[in-house]
Amino acid sequence: MTMVSQIKIGEYLIRQLAKYGIKHVFGIPGDFILGFYDMLERCEHIRLITTCDEQGAGFAADAYARVSGLGAVCVTYRAGALKVANTIAQAYAEKSPVIIISGAPGADEKQGSNLLHHPVSDFGVQKRVFDEFTVASTVLDSPATAQDEIDRVIHAALKFKRPVYIELPRDMVSVPCPAGHKEKREQETSDPGTLAEALHEAVALIDSAAQPVILAGVEIHRFGLQKELTALARNKGIPVAATILAKSVVADTRDFYMGIYEGATGLEDVCRYVESSDCLLLLGTFRTDLNLGMFTARLTQSIYATSEKISIKHIPFDNILFQDFIKGLSRAPISPRTIGNIPRPHPPRPISNSRKSKVTIDSLFQHLNAFLKKDTIVIADAGATLSGANDLYIHRSMKFLSPAYYASPGFAVPGALGAQLADPEFRPLVLVGDGAFQMTGMELSSIARYGLNPIVIVINNQGYSTERPTLDRPFNDVHPWQFSKVPAVLGSGIGFIVETEEDLAKALLTADQNTHGYTVIDVKIGRDAQALSRLRQAEKVQTKTP
Amino acid sequence: MTMVSQIKIGEYLIRQLAKYGIKHVFGIPGDFILGFYDMLERCEHIRLITTCDEQGAGFAADAYARVSGLGAVCVTYRAGALKVANTIAQAYAEKSPVIIISGAPGADEKQGSNLLHHPVSDFGVQKRVFDEFTVASTVLDSPATAQDEIDRVIHAALKFKRPVYIELPRDMVSVPCPAGHKEKREQETSDPGTLAEALHEAVALIDSAAQPVILAGVEIHRFGLQKELTALARNKGIPVAATILAKSVVADTRDFYMGIYEGATGLEDVCRYVESSDCLLLLGTFRTDLNLGMFTARLTQSIYATSEKISIKHIPFDNILFQDFIKGLSRAPISPRTIGNIPRPHPPRPISNSRKSKVTIDSLFQHLNAFLKKDTIVIADAGATLSGANDLYIHRSMKFLSPAYYASPGFAVPGALGAQLADPEFRPLVLVGDGAFQMTGMELSSIARYGLNPIVIVINNQGYSTERPTLDRPFNDVHPWQFSKVPAVLGSGIGFIVETEEDLAKALLTADQNTHGYTVIDVKIGRDAQALSRLRQAEKVQTKTP
């Protein structure tokens, strides 16, 4: 009899993670996941990245997925996994494919009485919670089905670009799987007739229009369709605006690109141009308040295409894949036209580095704009996108990340950890408010541990300034931190306090040269400093808060 | 026509919180809860306490509930509420009555399309998640029912000593309720005949036993039955041991008290005495691994009484309230006996404050034991309970808090915020590992903001030492922090590094005198320092991790 070497359940999971491009897994060890951690650490293709808190691991895995196409967070049962519920809900809402791997009690531990810690009411609670924000989930409780189940949920993450949940009981990690498993990945295809008909309708509509405009959404990036979008816009002469969540889906340098559309709360010229279009192409765009302006969007919606729905003049076309439709459109016989006089993002203005004037939100973003390089990836926290980050001039496609839709504060610092590990060629510039930094900013510890070098701009306006225009009360204040002293606690990195433009210029210059570690810059813009866009919004949009 | 002044939904909620003893509400503002925050801040009976992250607010509210009998955390929709899922699961598991109040979209915002931020798939997601770890929940979407609903869920929290969930749509905060509401609190009673029969059986069993022993659980505290327990033990001469979660339910000074029972993993003399009992009274005790020893408990369970079940010699008695049974037992005609030679907790040993020897886990706890005062409340984090905190000699009943059952790390520092606000007469001594401090320790910011003065002992053993006995791998290491420099970041408090016993004695002396703010003491006990009890456990209990 010959011994056949059989792969263990944990090993198969690791192999599939690596196969689909996962090089880093984020998390914190705990007793229900220790055996799998041990296996992961011995694997040469994947590096374990531990964070201060599971929340940080969740945000890091989300950013990693946005940059590299798939992310993973690996945590212990209950006290670990439930800490990432919010980050996974955000990944679900913003279409970021994160695999949650949670340890769990073994089969014999689930038998009989509830002699276990981290318990709630029954062993199904955790899976039921994650079923609310994932597109597939599984409990790997049988070697006979484990490989198929691992394949099924990973395929779902890749197909829907949304999180999936894998629960790995600790007594299953080292159980061998049956030999002879073949991975079967369902190949989805579009119905050729329907696709041709939809493209025909789309071409006719665009050709008959006086001013077609593309409003590009984040799914263009998630499905890797930037090239096709660019071909469509450039070759056919159709100008492009982007939603906030999709900021940088087209680089600001492209001459067919107009900037961010946010309805009446955003840039007026972009708003006017988009809303006067007689043929709007909403491509990969979610309809939400934050990315289409606060309840003010008035859109014709001539062509609407996402992974969930494709319709032309409100007529739905089923059985077409989003990516096939976009690819088809980019190659369709649309009559080329010349792009006329369209709004354009403002490239950085020349700035003076020696002014003693106090930094304002405007001058801060002018300096940052001038500072951005081709190897910069901007990671903006929830509030920061509303404070001017939208106007940053991004040189490369998808080098701007932000939780612009779900808007959970605390994303940016741990997001920099994930983003820089996913693509070490790019150096993160992190924009984070003082309030959001207090939530997760100490994940700079993990950034220091793994030798990364983001530049962290703390937009220090003494509280939750996002809320002040609506209701300016003391509960929007936060306790003042000396952010520049965080490096003293972490034993690495450098910190600056910035009050004037001259301070800012010097700090940015030093940060630029400090490539060996992170830099944190505490930019004191004062309590009443408000972002222009936010002020516009507060003035124009009637708040619903009593 | 006379105008009748009608109470608004938000006002009624605040009134009922105050009525049931809530003086502080923890949370972070966000747009869906701003209107209620405004109302709360204007209320003179309740103080809003904002934290760095919602997780900190959740832990603080839990500790507040454990000390004062009811706690509340108030957060915004989704990105706020989902961050407290883990803390609420812990409160559920450990029977801590926390009210979660979450903002939510208004009725008109829920209509039509999903033009809202913080979205997931539908508006029921968040309530369904919290339904998994709460005993009652409601959405206050109608003024006609809001008052009854508020009463119903608060009563459930008080009855079951577990969390409840209240979702307050932002357009409902200021809607007036109908006049003439009467709060109807269901008065539960025991069936007198069944109660008498159960007590009769219990008395007979105890009287016929040679060595009755009480194993007291945390429900004795949650239901406020310490006096009755003390009367039963003292007047009838029945010795008491406590579970870990119930540590300090009886003060260590009581002469009928033996200490903590943890099965074979705990103190040997207590284990032997408890397990040789021929009549064990499990009163308010959950059966779990961490509080009854790791799968080794061999208990006769002669009398078992919790709020969920009462049984005598395995015969269940329904329709009896836990509190009535304990009160009845304390007054029942049990024949008094004399307590003989029982194990006793070790009072602090005299220590020398001038030794230059390096601090060990043993000498640390010797010094802390000698340092404890009558006005100290010890708050131990998840890992710390396993590192010697169990052996601390607690002078007053219920002046030791720890998440000993669910065991979520990161509880202790925000827990000190909640505990000291709940009872300012007591000064917290916080015991927290370096790993757990990195999760939530920066909530010292909130402690500084509100002028509290806990003494925080960071048991710095360079990582997650709880896991090392099972599997000592690099992923159990954490990035080294200079914890003593945290005060420099927060702009208040004082910090120490402690390496020798002499350092420790000096630091504790200064901390004792520094009553104006917090003190953080970084006690470097070295990477290999293991708690005695944990070593015992690792030796005796076969690990299930591969």
C-alpha cells in the first residue's frame, strides 16, 4: 500500500489564499485560531501581519483588498471576530472583497454543555451576524466538503467583490482532505443576443445625444475596467466625471476627465455639465447620498450599468455581465466626437514655502496637492474626504482610497498598513482628522513594526468637525492629543507640529526624506476651520436633524 | 382649548434612563444620533461621556452597568453601533445590563431608493445583529407605542440583567407622545407552594450533609443578593467559594470565605474542599470553562440556582424566582453548624520596598496586594485574571471587575472610565497586559478628559502571554510601546517605568499621592514571565490546539 500525502484543511485554505494573490493576512492570534496561525506562519508565501486591535486588522484587510483585489483578516472566535463586524459591513457596502477567517470551537467542544469561553447563546450566532454583511459563508466542519466550500466562498468574493466568511473549527485545521479534489470555478457568461441588443441600444442612444457624459463609479475599479473606460472616453470623446467613492478611477491628468460629481454639494461646473447631459452613462456607480450629492442629484440615467443591474432608458437587460457590457461598449461602433470645453480638475498651484501665515484648510490642501507624486497613494479618512481631499490632484489611477460611502471613521491609518503592504511601490499619504486618529491611529504601531513609511497628516480641528455645521455642541470636541509625540510612545517615526505654512513646507520636506519610517504631522487648523465643500453642503442641503 | 405639554419620544427615553439610575451615557456623536445627543446634553440629570472609539464606550457602559446596575451606550447608525457588537456580546454573556441606543435614518429616508450612507443591505440588518446578543429590542418608529416600548425593553434589561437594544430614528426624537401614559412594570412572583417545597427540599439536603459548600456565582451580585448570601453563610456556617467571574462577590476578609474555585487549574486546597463536598450549592453560577476550571470540574451539583434554572438533586423547580429562592434560603430553618478548618485567602504578606531585585509576576502581585485599600476597585483585563489577579485580596464586596467568562481583551482601561464614573468613591486599580493596552488603552484620553484618577498597571511581558504556554511563536509578540510616555501624548497624567521592586514601590507611592489624575506604570516583567495559575493550567490541562 502506498501512502498518499494528503493536504490538510488549513493547508488547502492557505494554498487557495495564495493562489488568488493573498500575500499578507491581517489579524490577532487567539486560542481558537492558534493552530491555523502556526500553519500560516510556517507558510512561505503568506506573511502574518498582526495589529494592535482586530478593528485595525479589519480596516487593513479592506484597504489591501481595494489595492490588490482580495484581502483576508484572520481572527479568533467571538472576542476577535465580532470586533471586525463594522469593518466588514463597510467592505460589503463599498464592494471590497475581504475574506474573514475565524477560529471556532471544535466539534467535541460544541457537544454537551456550554463549557466554553467567548460564548453567547449558541454556536451559530457569529455566522448569522456575518451572514448580514457577506455574500457567502461556510463552517469547515467536514473534510469531505471543506475544499469545495473554500472554493465556493472564495469564488463568491471574487465574483461579487464583497466579503465572505469562513469559520474554521480548531479541531479541523489539521484534518486531511480526500485526495483528488479539482477546483471547479463556474465561468459566468453573458447571453450573446441580449448583450448585442443592449450594446446596439446604447450606441444608438449615445450617437443621438448632444452631450453624453460618463459618471464613473467604483465598480470600474473593482472589476478592473479602467483601461476599457479610458478607451471609451478617449477614443469616442465622451467626458468622464467620477463619484467620490470612485475618486481616482481616472487619473486627474487625463484630458477627458472633469473631476468629482457630488450633485449640488460639489463643484458647480462639474455639477452643471453632468446634469445638463442628455445622455448620462452611470457606469459602476451606486446611487447614494455621499457619492451623488446629498439628495440633490437630478439625473436622467440614460444608461445604468453595475454588476447588479444593467438598464437603458429604464429598460432592464438581464443575463449580461457588467464587465462584458463595459468591454463591449469600449469596442462598440460609437461615432467619435471631439471633447469641447469641459470642466477640468485644477492642477496644483504654485505655492510659497516661506509664508508665516497660519495654515488653513485651503492652504493645507494646496500644499498637499503640490506635494503629491506619481508614487503617492492618498488614503483619506471618512471626515477628510469632506474637508478638501476631493480636490486633490491624483496622478495615477486608483491612487486615492477612502470610505466615502459607508463612511466609518478610523479607516485611514490601518488602511495605510494594508495599502502599502499590498503595493510597496506606493507611499501612502494619510489624511485623518484628530477624532478619527483617536479611534485607530495607534495602529502606527503596526506600521512601525513592519517598517512602512506613510506620511500621516492629522487634520487637527479639535473635534468632529463634520458634525459642527449641523450642530455645534461640546460633544463634538475631543480631548487634545500631542500627536507629534506618538513616535515617542512607539519608539520610532518622527513627529511635527505645524501651525504656519512655513512649518508645513518644512515638515513635508523632512517627511519626504524620511523614507525609513513613518512621519506624523499634526496640522493645527483650528476649531472653526471648515472644509469648503462641507460648508457648501451645510448651506445648500437642509439638514434632517432636529 | 388648553395646550397640554406633551413629552417627546427622546425626552421620555431620557426620563426613563434617569429614573432607573443612569447618570452617565457613553458614546460618540454621529449624524443619525445628533438630535438625541443635543437633547441629552441639555438634560441636567445625565452626563454625556464621549470616548475615543465606540469600542471604548461599549466597555465603559458595561463596567458602569456592573457597578451601578444599569448602563447605556449611545451611538450613531452602523459605523457607530456595529463597533460595539463585541462589547455587547460580552455584556450579554456576563450578564451586564447595558442599553444600546442607536440613531437611525428617519422614516422618509427609508422610503424609496437607498440614498443613504452607512448602508448595508437593508434597514433591518443592525437590529438583527443586536437581536443575537440582547434580550429585547425595539425600533421607536411610532409615537403611539414608543413609551410602552421603551418601558418594555428597559424592564427586560433589569429583569434578565442583559443588554437591550433601542433604535431611535432621527425624525422621531422630537415627536410628541400621547399624553396619559402609565408605566406598567410586570411584577413577577414565585409560586408560593413550589417555593416552599424547593426550600424544604434544600433544607433537608443541607441538614443531612456532612460538608455543605456554597459556590457563589456572579448572579448573586447582579441580583443584589450579597447580604442574603452572607447571612446564609455566616448564620448557618456554610463556607463559600466563588467563581472567577464572581471574584469579590464576598470580600476576602470574611471568615467563611475560601477563595476562588477553578477546578484543577486553580488553588489546590479550595479545589479539594469544594470537590469533596457532599452538598454543593451552586448559587448564581454559570457552568463554563473559565469559571469552573478547564473541563475538569467534577461537581455533585446538589442544589443549582440561577435566574434561568433552579434544581435540587437534578429535579427542576419551575415558577420560582432566583432572588426569592436565595432570600428564602437565607431565612430557612437550616441547622447552624460551626465552620471548621477551611482554606482561606492569603492576606497580603509584608514586603520590602527597597529590594533591587527585578520584578516578577509574583512580586508584582505581592506589592499590589499590599497596596490595595478599602476604596480600591480592581479592574482586571482578560489576560490579567490569568496572571495572578485572582489571588488579590479584595477588601470590599464586588470591588473586582473582570471579563472572566467571555474574556475580551481591552476591557480594563475603558472599564475604569465606566466604573469610576459609576462610583467616584472608589479609585480603580487597572491591571492590563501590554497587548490589551494596545487595543483600548488610549481611552486614558477619556479618563484624562473627565478628570478621573485610576492607577494603571501595564503588565508588560512583551506580547500575548496567555497564548505562549500553548504555542510560543512570534505572532504572540507585540510592538514595544513606551507606555510611560502616553501622558506626554495626552497632555496629562504621569508615567513610570518599573524594573525592580524598589522602582515599583516608589511608583505605587507616587501614584497613590497623585490623586489629581491617572498614573500609568509600565511594569517590565519580561517576556518569559508567566502567571503561576496559567502555568498550572498549561501543565494540567491538555490543550486542544494542534
